[in-house]
Amino acid sequence: MRVVIHSLILSLLGSFTAASAAEKLVLEMNMDEDLLTITHHIDGFPFKPTMNFSPDLAGNLSDRIKLDSQKSHLSVTTLVRIDGEVAGFATEQEVVLTDADGKPYAESAWLFTLNHPRASGFLAVKQRENAAPTFALVQQVMANPDGNWDDNQHEFLSTDGVTLVQLATEGLAPYQGGRFEEYNYVTTSDFRKYGRFRARIVFIIYPKE
């Protein structure tokens, strides 16, 4: 019995130490370097769908989402990085909605698959996003692309309210139940220079307290 109790105590202490040692996890994606696919059926969305072809199937597969039932839906697959090094990839499913005041918001879900010395496993989160400030700035720029726009990255906390990680496995287990934040960055001069926006997203994930 003493051996069993001793082993149990060591196991609990080990779990506590691992959780305590976990630091906040920062993941980043830069659209120009990391985007794999983007498919959507959203009118006026500032990012065009990628073209998706198969040697065995006819047509652009990205067009398959253009159904009435998929209106305002989006799907993204992208690489994600830790300190500039590819750490894995992530997929997002999203639907853009409008609240009672006519302001846009989004319901989205992210699934991360990481294989990196500092972070390995699966992590999933569902959140509500406050898209209004980002969309408002983008629309202002698109309406007046030759305006006095700067080269600074404008930061927006996209996550609306407190959002917790719903699933985290393997080396990411200490983050299950931890806080999740998504930050979007917009450089207003991009549209004048490139005719598009170069998206950047940073995810900050905290271990469970």
C-alpha cells in the first residue's frame, strides 16, 4: 500500500510540475508565407479564395462551397510558427454573422496540429470573434486606397470575451482549459502598395491556472 501511495504522490507531483512549468504558447501565421488554402462564400471578403485543382476531378474545387447553405462560411488551412520556425499547421472553420445592432461578428473553431520540440499534440478551441473593428478599418482603406495610410501594423484582439481551450493533448495537455486569444494585424498601406492585405495572425495560449 505504501508503494502505491508513494507512486501516486510522485505522479501527482509530476503532473503539477509539468503544468506549472508550462509557459504561454505563442503561435503565428503570416499569410504570404504560411497560407495553404482559403475557401469561402462571403461577399466582399478582403481575401480571395485559393484555387484548388485535382488531376482526378474537374474544375476549381474551391468553388464547391458556393452553395446557399454555405453562405457566409469560410475554411482556412495554414502553417503556424513558433519564433519563426514552422511548428505545424492549423485549420479554421468560420461563419460570419450580424448581431442585433447590425455589427458583424464571427463564430469560429480552430484545430492546431503541432510537432515541435516546444509544443507537440492537438489543440482545439471554439470562439466568438469581434470582427467589427477589423472590418471597419479594411472597408475604410478599400474605399479610399490612396489615402494617407501608414506602414504600421494595427492590432485587433479578435477573440470576444474569455475563451478557453476545449481540447489539448500530449505535450499541449497543460493548455486544456487555459485562455485563448487571437490577434489580427492590418497594415493599411498594403492595399495601395499590393492591391491586397497581407494578413498576420498571432495566437496566444495560456496554460490552465
